[in-house]
Amino acid sequence: MIPVYQPYFNGREKEYVNQCLDSTWISSKGEFIGRFESAFAKYVGAPGGATSVCNGTVAIHLALAALGIGPGDEVIVPTFTYIASVNTIIQTGATPVFVDSLQATWQVDPEDIRRKITPHTKAVMAVHLYGQSCDMDPILQICEENNLFLVEDCAEAFGSYYKGRHVGSFGDVATFSFFGNKTITTGEGGMVVTKDAAVLAKAFHLKNQGVSSSREYWHDIVAYNYRMTNICAAIGLAQLEQADVILEKKRQIALWYAEALQGLPLDVHREEPGTTHSFWMCSILVNNASHRDGLRQHLREHGVETRPVFYPAHTMPHCLTKGVFPVAEYLGARGVNLPSYPALTQGEIQRIAQYIQSFFGAVVQ
């Protein structure tokens, strides 16, 4: 089986983890926590700093909580996204307001954001999907004109840039995920970054059970235990040290796919002008929605794992919403994520492409 993803451990991961074990600092204190946070903030360009958390979902929740998002507020979010973007809004007591996406980029539609603003709108969540960045200039303008917070969900966009700036450096606060299938991983983990040191201090306070900085075991607010372990941070630091190598390998894989899949009835998710696509997932969009599941089954029978792109959140039972989101529904019915892990070879990609060609050849006949 060629898996859809597997982590790339070719650096100092074992060495750093063994240092944690030898020192006995294995929980949420230890030298690797601070080292990973500092190095990550520098890599993505977050002048306010970064604070690590136990997974990418709580990173979003913590970011929203640090901004004071809560009951009575509305947060605009694309319906074409992973459900964590939406669930965390609901968990704060706020209301998600869904907007559509752009077919060319698969990213949120700025004009639909503008249409959905109400007196209750408190924030816009820009989700950078599958390694491509959103169009940040109009989104920033909309937020500035309407005095709205901008939250960037960068779970899938480590290594992605917009006009030379790393995603996550535009918003009031941004979040990243380090799940096992992310470009760099800690197994489970996440990061909150910000331009504002005061927001970071609030996030740090909330993630540590609201413990006082001046009085031992004194907790002054309702808060959470969202901390990352030193072991996870050790893995993350080792991964960050080889991030550029990983990103270059993934870019090469995307180029191999684009070349191998030319002429087939599908579109490859491509890099937009003025951006740097990190190609977290190498994704395709089949022209005919009725072919998507058959193609995935055909690849499965030949030992190739795939996965569908996200179903639009407004179709989920717990957040079912009336509205017209034609692009999100179009993408959700046609998208496929292909294997894209860094160790994938050109020969394996050519083999996958041959299986895809054989499927469409049979369909045409």
C-alpha cells in the first residue's frame, strides 16, 4: 500500500526525545518547549511570539478565547474547511457564519465575506487549505474597514507564503497543527502565534489552567490544560530543523504529479501567482463528480490510499445551514488527496498516474 501520508523522520528526532527521557523532563516543562516555540515564531515571522499546545484544534479554540470571542458573536468562516475550524467557534459560544470559496484557488471568497458581515460579526477566520494561501490583501482590507479580528487557521499551511510573507503573520492571531500527517509533526500538537504580545500572554494564561504568575497554585479564571509535552516539542524542533528539506521534497512531488497527470479529465491544485504553495497535500479535482468515488476505489484496489477533500461544514448534522454555496459543494464532490509524503519517489508517482490513466481509459470506453 502506498499511504496517503507518513512522517519524514530523518533528523535529530530520536536524539532529542532520548534527551527528554534521560533528563526525566517528559511532560509540559523542559528546555525543548521554549526552544521549539522560539524557533517556530522566528520561522513564520511572528513578532509577538508563539505558544505551543497539545493539538491543532485546541490551538484554534485558544486563539478565539484569547481574543474574547464568545456568546453573541459571529465568526465568518469558509464552509469548505476541516470541521475543527467550525467546532471551535461553536465551543466558544459564538455562531459560525459560512461563506463560499473560490474555485480557482479552493480558498475563501473575500466578496462573500463582505456580504455576510452583520452588526454581530466579531472576527473572520481565513483558512489556508491544502497548502495554498488565501488572498490576504482583500481580507485584511475587509477586516480593517469593519474593525474585525482576523484569525488565520494555518493547520495545513506550514511553509506557505503570500507575497513573500509566511501565512500566519497577517492576522491578529494564527494557529498551526502538527498532527502526524502535517508537513512537520510532533505526533499531536499545535501552535498559536500572534503579532501582539498581550494576546500571547492571554493565550498562555488560558492554556495553563489560569494559574497566577505570582502566586503558586492560585487560579484566577476558568481555563484549560492545553499544554504541549517536552517530548512533542523535541520532535517538533528536530522537524523544524529540516523543514526546508521537507518542503523542497514536497514541491518536487507536486511537479512530478503535474507532469504525469497532464491531459487527463482533472485539474491539479496549483500554486497561484504571488504565493508559495507548500503542497501539504497533492490534490486533484476530477471534472465529473460521478467519477470521484470510482477513481478512489480503483486506486485502493491497486494499493494506493487516497482520501476525499472535506465535505462542506454547512452540510454536517450539527451545523446544518440553509444557503447557497455552489463552489464549496462543487469542490467537495470532486476533490481527491493523493499520496504526498516526502519520501515518495518519482517511480511511485508514475505508477499512481498510470492507475489513474487506466481508470479514465476504462470510463471512456
